[in-house]
Amino acid sequence: MKIGSEKMSNQSLEQIMNVQAVDGPFGTGDAVLEQTLRDFVQLQSTTIAIATDLVGVRTVPWMTYKWYTGVNGTFTYPIDDNAVVDPTKVGSESYLCQLQKGQGRCVFLDSVRLRGESWENLDRQQMAIVRARADAIDNNVLSAVYAGAGQSGAATATFGSATADEESDLLTAMDAIFANARVSGDEGLALVLPADKRSAMLNTQLYGNVVESLSDHMARIGKISIKYTRDYGTSSAIGNDALLMIPGGETAEYFQYNGEGFMETELTRIEGVGYSWLLTSYWGTVVHEHQDGASANTSNRIYKLTGVRS
């Protein structure tokens, strides 16, 4: 028995925990329970995380994977009917993604159930893991994308200030991406901003003969969607900066291990206390190289706009 992701996303922990084990506390039924809980937590974590909307998301059976970059491909035209071009050679340069371990744990106390307290207490424990896992995913992805920015420029002034020119800053970043990245030039873009700059993007003004917010204006003229993150400031994923990028798996990918060899969920009895539930995950993020002139481990599909906040 496995609850589908769409159905499961609408269920509470109480409903999920009511999956009964027919063979006792550690029988076959609990394998169902553990699998269901794992899927529920992973689904909710990626739903809450904003960064998984920016990159490709895949489950994989490997812990480390290497991509060989090769050299710039060539295509010669026109050539003689009897001519044959030399092959493009695969280079020795490479980049890799290595998945790393993360864990979340909660205890379902006997006392909670014995005293007739509601399942809300267990829901809150489980949701705390979900939110913490989503924050960890965001930090991993955003840190990788930030480090992988192949281009950068400084904002005119902090967004929302009297001397700021947010529209010009974003259009400059957009032009740099389309001028230097290997793209068609008509792709949609994603902007990642510190959450405390949302008001600057919602500020309305007159653009031509249209009164609209800056976010609506940039969506209309530049196909730019906005994601806000709380992972900003000192020792954070994006610092005081913003990221403009072409979203999707060609720019960057988030990988989560889904192969054999380890216990993803463990339900263990703690004598006189309750049940300990442990979730273990392995994941990592990679920014793909495109031989677009950017340095190793970076991509011109990503632009770092510095100093949007002080």
C-alpha cells in the first residue's frame, strides 16, 4: 500500500499514522507506515522549498556523478559534397556532484496519547522537520546557484531606496544573460530576492501609460517571475544580493538519492518513552557548465546582482 503524492499532500499526520500494522509494532504494516511518512515528509519539504522551482529536481541511484565538459562543438557549413569534418573531441575537464547526508528526527511520546492529547502535537513535530528540511534544501540549492553565477554587477542602490533604479538594474542583468549564455533569447527568467525587499517590488508607479507594481511590470516586459527567500544576510545563501537566472534543469539540478544501501526511515521503540522516528536523506546540487565563456563550475545563465540590500 502506498499513498499517492497528490492524496498524501492533503492528509494530516493523524490520518497517516492511522495506517495500522497488522503484524505488530515492527511488522509488515510498519514498513508501509515508514514509507508513507518518508514520502509525506519529502513531498511536503520540496513543496515548501522555493529553490526547487528554480532548478531541475531528480531522484538518482548514485552518490557521486561526473560530467565531462568536452570542448566547444563546431558545425561547418557549407562544405563540399565529398568533404568530411573532423570530430569534436571530448576533453578531460570535468565537474561533479557529490551527495551529502542530512537527518531529521522526532519522538512520538507515549504520554501524549495516554493523556488523551490531540494528534496536533505530533503534527507539529512532523511539520517542524518538514520546514527545517525545506530550509536546508533551499540553502543547499541557493548556495550552489549563488556560487555558480557566471556574471555579476552592482545594483544602482539598495532596492526600495530613493536613489534605486530597480528596473534598469534588472534589465541590465537580463541583457547580460541573453548576450552571453547559450540560450535562444526568449526564455523566461527567475529572480531570487531577499524577503525584506518584497515591498520594493510591490510598489506601484506609472510605466508609460500603465500603473502597475514593479513585479507585474517586470513580468510583463521581461517574463521575470520572483521568488523571495529568508536565507539572506550574514552567513546565508545569498547574502545581501539577488540572483537572476534562467530556471530549469539545463541551468542547475538538485539530486536526491533514492537507491539501495541505507535506511531512509527508522522507527525505533524507546522503552518507557515512545517511538523515535528518524529520516535520513542524501542530496546535492550542481550548476551545469555550457562552455559559454564562464569560468569552471559557473554558468552565464546566472547573474548575481549585488547590494540590493544593505
